[in-house]
Amino acid sequence: MRIAERMSRLGTETAFEVLAAARLLEAQGRDIVHLEIGEPDFPTPDFIIEAAHRAMQEGQTHYGPAAGLPDLREAIAEHVSRTRQVEVSPEQVVVTPGAKPIIFYSVLALIEKGDEVILPDPGFPIYESVVRFVEGVPVMVPLRERLGFRWDLDELRAAVTPRTRMIILNSPHNPTGAVLTEEDLHGIAELALRHDLIVLADEIYSEILYEGTHKSILSIPGMAERTILLDGFSKTFAMTGWRLGYGVLPVALAPHVIRLIINSVSCTATFVQWAGLAALRGPRDEVRQMVEAFRKRRDFIVDGLNRIEGITCHRPQGAFYVFPNVQALGLRSSALATKLLREYGVAALSGTAFGAAGEGYLRLSYAASMETLQRGLERIRQAARDLRTHRSSAES
């Protein structure tokens, strides 16, 4: 079978490849500590499950409008208007099966061959994958550890050329947990306004924040007309398997994205949308409890990593990942991640799974129990000790 050349430009997510390798080892009897997958380890709240069940019993199992159920679009518009302090209409909202389609549809609708898209490095690998797929040009701008894994605004400005069409930002950030400051957002907005750029703001972790309140570039005057807001239910409500996300789009873009929905998935499952409506309008007690649990786990794993000789770890402000610096251990990131899995039974991701600037780092998810994190830390500590011993022996 001859596969289309364009498929060679489409990447993947290493997390799922590492998970598959870890499951294979488990099938062989190995005990694996899973720190690779980025999803909450909490159950979906019962009232959300009950809303979906009720909707199915009431016959909400058929096609719905391509852009989403009117009630859910209205609720999302109200939620975004309140949380981002900007007026959003339901006509700007499109509901999708997961939030990833918003990345895909936005890039398909806006990026021509040769257009440049500025991306964070390290960053979620699907950004680069989709840009390359449409024959756009990814322009990777490094996030600096000395700045808390944020962009140096001077470097960002220098990356803009006459071919630049879009900037993709992600805050809170995967894989580092970094959060952009108001100064950062205003600097990015100034660039977008000066150079007539579109901003795709991935805010899927907006409610998993440990300090302060979430800030969105959508709130900055003049940015609503050129910002695509991506958000969803997977992380906040522990609904990763439900596949429910949304975009808030400039009015001129919305009908084009709706046509892409019609041509690809038709619509999002109706009973899942009723569950999403219940999530938005229901209590947030379990969300707050989950975030507080993540805060305790963050502090536990950061403190534990910083006590391991050869590892330093920045304390993230959001999401549920740490991005420890492991350069002093003497192995490249991919080799270290492979060694941890095969020899020590820890599934982790190489920093380079998120871009070249991830060399020297690992990504660990702390969406796991304290007991799991403790076992993971013990095994990583042993690996670091063994690497130091081996290096000392080789030098002598």
C-alpha cells in the first residue's frame, strides 16, 4: 500500500509509546512505576456521570449540531466571559471531541504552506506535528529555565519575521508546569497586534493552578479578535476518556472550523455534552480537592528530586508535571528515560519528546498516588547513585 507523503510529516505523542512499552514489561511480570501519562488519577465526579446516564436514558444518543449543543455553548460562553473577564457569545464557541481538534482545525484553517508558527520549546508535541502536516514552518523559541521556563521576550520578538502567521502559547504549561506572567502576556499581545498575528492560547490546565488566578491573553484589549482559546473538561474534571473540549474563536473563524467539524467528526457525542453542561454548572468541591492533592504531590516530588545529587527541579506553578534538570547525571535525556524504564522500572518521558530544548531534562507526571511517587523517587535516587558510581569507576 502506498501511503501519502503528507503522513511522513505527522508526528505522535511519546507518552503513549512509553506507556505501551511499560505495559509490555508489566505483561512480562515487571513492576513499573507510571510517571509518564498526563491525566488526573481521580474519578470523574459522580454528578457528571449521572448527568450522562440520565441523558442517555432520555434518548440523547443521536446526532447533534456540529458546533455543539446550544445549552452547552451558552454555558461555555458564560464561563469564559466570567473567568477571562471578556464578553464571549455562544456563536464564538465550538465544542469538539477533546481539545486537540481545536489545534488541528485552527492550523488547517489559517496556516498556508510556508507560513511560520512560533511554538514553545519544550512544548506539547502536537503543535509542531500539525504545523508540519499542513506544510507550515514551526519556529521553536526556547523556554528558559532561568526564567521559570518562560519565554525571553527579546528572543520571542527576534523570532518574528514577515512570514510569521501565528503564535501558540500554553499556560499553565505542559511539560514544565510554568505559568506566563501578565507582563509576558502583554508582551505577546503587543507582538500580535503590531504584526497582525493570530494567537492560539492553549489553556487546558487553567484551573490546575497553585498560586494566584489564571490570566488569559484573551482578556487583553484588542486580542479577542485574534485569539483562539482552547480549553476543555479532561484535566479539570478528570474526564480524559470522555473526549470533550472546546474553542472560543474569532467570529470570522467560527464557520470555517464548523465546516471542518462537519467534514471530520460530524459532532461531539450528545450525552457527553450534557455531562459537560452538568460539570460547568455543578459544584467545584471535588475540583478544589483534586488541585489541593496535586499541590501536596507537587511539593513532595519537587522536594524529593532536589534531595537527589545530580538533579535539580524547578517548582511548577500549575498543571501536574515536573521537569527536572538531569544534566549532571551524564546521560542524554532519551538514554536516561530508557534506562529508568528498562533497568529501574520507572516510566518517564525524555525532555526531548517535547523539543530539542528539552535535552537535559525529564518530564514526570505527579498525577499519581503519594505511594507511587515515593517508589518512583526511590528508584530514581538509586539510578542517580548507580550512575555516579559508574562514572567514578570509569574515571579512576
